[in-house]
Amino acid sequence: MNDRLYKILLFAAALIMPIVCGGVVYALVTDAYEAFEHFGFFKFLTSSEWSYTEGAEQYGALPFITGTLMTTLLALIFCIPFSLPVALFVGEYFKGTKVAAVLSTVTDLLAGIPSIIYGLWGFYTLRPIIMALNISPQGSGVLTASLVLAIMIIPYAASLSAEFIKMVPNDLKEGAYSLGATRAEVIRKVVFPVAGSGIFSSYILAIGRALGETMTVTMLIGNTNNIPDSITSTGNSMASIIANQFGEADDLRLSSLIAIGLILFLITAAINMVGKMMIKRARIA
Amino acid sequence: MESVKPILEFKKTCVSYTKQTMAVKYVSAAIEQNTITAIMGPSGCGKSTLLRAVNLMHNLYQNIRVDGEILLNGENILSMEPIDVRRRIGMVFQRPAPFPTMSIYDNVLSGFALNGIKLSKAEKDATVERCLRSVALWDEVKDVLNKKGTFLSGGQQQRLCIARALAMKPDVLLMDEPTSALDPIATKHIEELLLELQKEVTILIVTHNMGQAKRISSKSMFMYLGELVEYGDTETMFTNPSDERTKAYLTGKMG
Amino acid sequence: MLWGVCLLAALTAVPLLAILGEVLLRGYDQLSWSFFTEPTPTAYKAMKAIEAGEPIPGGIANGIVGTMIMLGMAVVVAVPVGILCGAFLAENSKNRFAQIVSYLTDLLQGTPSVIVGIITYIWVVVPMKGYSAIAGSVALCIMMLPLIIRSTEETLKILPASLKEAGLALGGNKARVMMKVQLPAAFGGIFTGVLLAISRVIGETAPLMFTALGCSLIRFSIDKPISAVPLLIWEFFNDPNLQELIWGASLFLLLFVLTLNLTAKYLAKKWNQ
């Protein structure tokens, strides 16, 4: 094979990316068009009606956008107190030791568990606990889904944060120690400020994961098409409404579900892009 | 002037990484056949850059420009196909780099594999033995030819890399500080080997080790800040350098 | 502070142990030879067995066969294309088009799997007028591609430059140096990447719901609906009569995925030395 042919072959393989991604956007936009045209783009985003009574069909994405944002935000809040210690454990306190390797294997395995199994565990183990604690009568809801989501995103946030904590130069830390700082002070005054933007960006990427998580949320959020009025009430996320109704939907409802898919795609793409950009910047600095 | 036709000739050769600065400036020199020519100079003087221009390694990077002429048997390399040039001009690098996934046997023959040249089993065996013998590695490895080249010691690996280059029967062998990663004993072996090899091939060697240049080369170049300051018999250069900068370098006043 | 960090970090191991423990305890006694060789029973059959106080007959063979068929087809396409595309990115990292491709790879990797399901439904299920194993494998393939591209690119980029230069200095052209020197040297990293990509997509449920659909028969045809292990778990979860089968299926899936993960990690470590 000569160099010309080789170049063409590699180029052709690389072309698959623009084709697939272009195809994704094109397919989503053309199939969502009907819903946007019927209800109006902003009306679709802000309406909280979701009724498929024939003749009076009314679809709006607001309950699901709210549901997604609530579960994601709560999951983030629950995830930080665990992922940050894991990152410090692996990246600072026990950097390079056997225990750190064990802990990162544990988080790697957590990341590997399929989301449907997380859903099962949430449904059969966590939900009864929530009911027993009298937090909510039916057990499922935004809170339950968020708790399991939080566990699912810990590995992503922790391993990336640990990478940035590891990169904090030793001479900076040694400088602080030589001035009499304690380890806790070094972490607060040196490690966090230096690794801060990297840690922050790892949480942005964790958000990107949580936004699109489907099966776990579908199995735990309760599947009601209303805006959740508290964290213990039931609802639906953008991903879970699609998972629940896509198979049985046609015409306008199908188009509305695809429209929700398009919105979800755009939000995750934007979040991931911001996260990646910040990571690149943090790596260079 | 002697009338020996040079095998390799630099004619106002320039190499530049950016538009403003030149790493090698207007180097002109003629290299005679079956000699060892040492290229010396402080680090950053352009000696490796000049060497890499000879087998068109710079073609791999878009922003590097090579100007002037480099003639191989009177033909300008710079206007030839890189692949043809590289088949005729072998190169040995600073760090021994046998291909990690190939056996010793396949490493010696890798030049043929990479050029898509098919050999019969007998030709292969003969080539492997000839090349390993000429780098004095045959007796050490003849029973482990199927082992990976990376199991060998550093000095053996470097000799394997020389054998790999010799297998293609090159006209010229370029060596970029081939012993700088090796211990003194392995270095000595390689030096003895090169003195033998100059009967077969013309050698151009970049070295930062003045003792090495003195021990093995018949001609020497001294480069400084991209310029070829002095080029001549090694003997003369070490005993009676004509340029102050060469003198300063050789007496250790310049690093 | 040290103790606080240790305590909270140790707590993250709790969910892993809890999930493993629950799936193991509830699932181990369902695993038997017939569980792997027989297809899923109908809800009626299962109901009869429950009424008679017998264990539910049948297993998840239809799911295992479906998963293997779809995975196989996805791997056959995604691995070569992914490696070539990864090689393109590693060889042309400064080129503008490569930067766009690299960005799109990130975009696709971050796309929620449920959206990959929608896309495949629009691209494959609608034109073929029906759910099929082909559609399912297209969805899995799209999800594997970015993972394979990235691992290939990264492994090729960390190879010492001297390797490629040595190959080129012998007169090899770029294609041969890639085939005979760079790719063999990168094999370990690429193989690990493929294993991880498989373990990533093998448990995916949402994209298969709209593409492969599911089927209670053991099927080998690729243009008809087909089952998969995660799809079966979803089915069992929704059907009260079949709930007993849920844990055996989950145990199988979980062990499969975690073994793939640990193998990949072990190989990566071994090949890095």
C-alpha cells in the first residue's frame, strides 16, 4: 500500500465521525420538527402538560427538564462528600500506595456496573429503606433516583479529580511544609487552589454523565408526568420519559419525545464541551 | 585537490524550523567513500539536525524546511523520493530501538518487511547471519534468534540496530550519538565495530564525545550555532585547529 | 482530617459490596445448566410454576445468544474503523480536520445512550420497517466507536517517536511502519481499550429497547427482533411473574462485566511494564 492510499484510508475512517455526528443532529432535528412546529419551540419548552388523549394531545417538556435538573443537581450534591475524599485519598494522602490502587479498582468497578443493575439495587434495597424511614410513602421519587445517581457518578468525579490532585507540584507543597504548615493546611491552601479548576471541571463532566443516565432513573423516579414539587415526590427525567414511552408512541407523541431527546442531546453536548475545554485549560496550566 | 569523487556532498545545506531562525546554515562539505566522519559541537549546534537532513527525516514534519543540496553519488537527495533515499542511507539512533514486537531474527530483516521485499528462507537465514556476524553479535545470539530483541543488553540492542541497518546494504550509515546511552565497555565494542565496518560502508557519526571522534574518525566536522566551522582531517583538527572556536571547544572552554 | 478522608473514601466501597452481595445472594441459586441453555418462559408458564410452588422453568439463553450476535457484529465494524480513525488522529494531531474529528469523538462519547437508541431507531428501524439484531448492533457499534478511537489514539501517541522514525529510516512507507511496527507495539493498549468498550456496552439497555426490542425465542437471524441479557432483566423487572429470574440474569451480567473490567485492568498493567 502506498502512502497516498494509506492517507486516503485513514481519512475515510476519520470521516465516519462527522458523518455520524452530522447524522445524529440531522435525524433529531428533522424528526423533532413536527413537535416544535405544532406547539412552538418556546411553548414546548415551557409547557407542563403531557396528555395523549386523542384529539386533545398536549405535550410540553418542562416537567422532564425540571426532573432532569433536579436529579442531576441532587446527585452532584450527594456525590461531592464522597468523591472528594476518594480523590484526596488516591491523589494525595496515599498517592502511589497499594491501598490507593485498591480504592481506585473499587471505583473503577463501580463505574463498570451496568445502570440497569444500579436500578435494581435502588429498587429492591434502597427504596424499602426510604419507605421505612418515612421519607416518602411510595419509596420511589427524585430523591431515591438521585441517591443512586450520586453513587454512579462518584467514580468519574473521583478519578479525574485525583489526576489533577496528583499533578500539584511537590515543590509547592514542600514550600508550604517548610513554613510549618500542617497537611490539612497544605491541602486547603496549596492543593485545592492549584488543582481547583481541574477538580471543578471533573464535576462538570460528572454532571454530563448524570444528565443522560436512563435506566436507573427510569426504575426509581416514579414515572409521573408532573413537575416534582419537592425532592421526595415522583416525576420523570428527559431520559426516563423517552425510555418509558418511546416504544408505544407514534406521530406527534413520538416527535415530542424525539424533541426532548434533541434538547437532552444539546444540554449534554454543551456541558461536556465546557467540561472538556476547562480540563484542557487546567492541564496546560 | 584530490580527484576522489565524494559519495556524499553537502552544498549550502540549510535547515530551518521557523521562518526566522536557521538550525543549520549553509553547510558545504564533501564526504569520501569508506571513511568515518565525526560531527562534533556543543549541544544545540545543529549536528543532529544536519544528520537527519541526509535521510530526509525532516520530511516527516511539515514546518521544517531543508534548502540547498545534498548529493548522494552526484544525485540531489532533496529531490528524490524519501523512501528510496532511506533505503540507501541507513540510520542508527541515540537510544537503541529494536522493534519490541519482533524477534531478533525479524528485527534484522525488518527493513525488507517494511519495504515489502519478499525473501526466500535461505536468503533470510544468510542475511541474518551475515549481518549479525558483521556486528559481532552472531555468536552471542545465534541460539536465541526467536527471542524478542528487547531482551538483549543495551550494547547488544544497539548492535542489533546496526545489523538491521546493514541488512539493506546502505551506501551511507548515519549514526546519531549511538553510544551515548551505553556503558564504557559496550561503547568500546561499538567503536571497534565501526572501524571494521568502514570497509563496507561510509559512516557519518554525530558524537559529543571528543575521545570517540579522535579514536575512530578520519575526518571531523566541528559545528557551532548551525555553522560548519571547520572540516578536515581529525588528526589535524585535534592537534592544530585553525579556528579559535574549535580550539575553545576542544580544550573544554566551550560546553 | 485524615480520618475523615479515610472514612468517607472507605464508604464508597459499601455500594459496590452491597450490590455484589445482593446480586450474589439472591442470584446464585438460580444459576444452573438449564438457565444458560433454555430460553425465557412465557409469563403464563411462569405463573403456573409459581402457583404449583415450583421454580420457574427456563433461562436466559435467548438473551445470551442475542447479546453475543449483536456484540459480535458491532465489534467487527467498530474495531477496524475505530483503529483506523484513532491512527488518523495520532498521525495528524495538528491538522484542523483532525481536531474537529477529535472534538466530535468527545461529543459522541458523551451522548446519552438513550439518544443513540433514538438515532438508531430513526436510521435503521424505520427504513427496515421493523426491530432487528442489525439495529441493535448499530447502536452498540456507535457507542463503542469513540472508546476504541480514543484508546488507539492515546496508545499510539505514547509510543516512543524513535520507533516510528526507526521504521521510516529503514525505508518503510508510513502504511507499513504503522502495520508492522506501530500497531503491533500498541496492541496491548488497543486490546485493553476494546475489552473496556465491550464491557461498557454489554450492559446497555435503553438503546436496545428501541432497536433490538427483545424476543422470547433463541434466534440467529439478524433481521428480526432479538433479545439481550440486559433487555431480559428489564423484562423480568416489569413482569411480576418472571421476577424470580431477575437475579440470576443480573448475576451473570454483573460477573461478566466485572471480569472483563478486571481483565482489562490487569492486562493494561502487565503490558505497561
